[in-house]
Amino acid sequence: MAIDDDLLNEHEQSERVRNWVRNNALGIFGGIAFGLALIVGWQWWQGQQLKGQMALNARFDETVRMYASGAVPQDKGKAALQALANGNPTLGTLAALQLARTQVDAERAEDAIATLRGLGKVDPDLQPVVHERLARLLIDTGKARDALALLDDERNPAMLDVRGDAQFVLGDRAKAREAYLKALALVDVGDPQHQLLTMKLIEAGGTPPHTEDKT
């Protein structure tokens, strides 16, 4: 009897398992299907993202080559830059820098200024470059005072260099010397920029740091 009882218990347990599976089959298979759908959906999304990025990179290459060749659309590149910036702000900024260079080479400095000023979201790593180039253009076109507002980074030697140029053009040689000295302190002696800054400092009436003790 003990054996029969054990068999009966096993039979009852089996029935309970089968009943549980029948009652919960829909939820089990539904959960599996949902999980598979998530995996497939994720893979599809990744594929779409990759395709989109590849297409954007191709458009960037095409746009930059076009600008580098000197070809500028009738809308001055606004549509192409906007499309790139919407997809990737870094690519949009890089393309704008190339376009501005092309415009400067074509002696269209005002167009280059408009291009750089028209940038919306700028990659933070590229913002100092944009500000520096825009400031140089403003100085070259007689807007040195406007350039100063872009040159507020005390740890960027290139910005300090341009700030000195702006102050020199405005006739404030004391502030020009101050900017050049700050820039020199951030540049290695062997760097070509160091020699250029030294010449600018002397032109502004200053004394290079390494000769101060001899005077």
C-alpha cells in the first residue's frame, strides 16, 4: 500500500504540473514571444542606427569634398549644414569649419562669419576652435571689439593669442602684452607658436620672459 500511495502521489503531482502548464501556457509562450520580439526589435533598431550613421558619414564626406573643391551651393551651404548638424553636431561643426575656410579663400569673409555664427548646437570640444576662427575673421573685417567677447578662455593659448591681436588692433598695447604673456606661459619653448607669440609681444612693446632678468 505504501508503494501504491507513493505512485498515487506521483500521479497527483504530475497532474498538478500538467494542469499548471495548461493554465499558464498562454502566459509562458506569450512571455517567450515578447522576449524574442524585444531581441528582434533591438537588432533591427541597431541595424537602422548603423545604416543611418553610415549614410550620414557618406553625406559628410561628400559635403566636405564639395566645399574643399571651392563649390558652394546657392544657399551658401545652409541646407547641407543643417542636415548634418541634425544627425550629428560634430559633423555639422566640422563641415561648417571647412565651408568657412573655403569662403575665406574665395575672399568672402562676411559669408564665412555668417557660416560660423549660424551654427546651432556645437560640439563642446570644437567650440574653442569655432570661437578662435570666428574671432580672427572679425578682427580681419574691422570688428575686433566683437571678437573679444568670444575669447574668454584663460587656459587656451590660441584664444589668448587672438585676444592679444584684438587688443593690439584696438590700440590697447598693455592688454595685448598681457594676453601674449599669458599665452607664452602655456606654450612650450620649442613650439613654433612660442616664437610667433614672442615676436608679437616685442611688437606690442613687451619683453619676452626669458630676457627679463638681463634688462
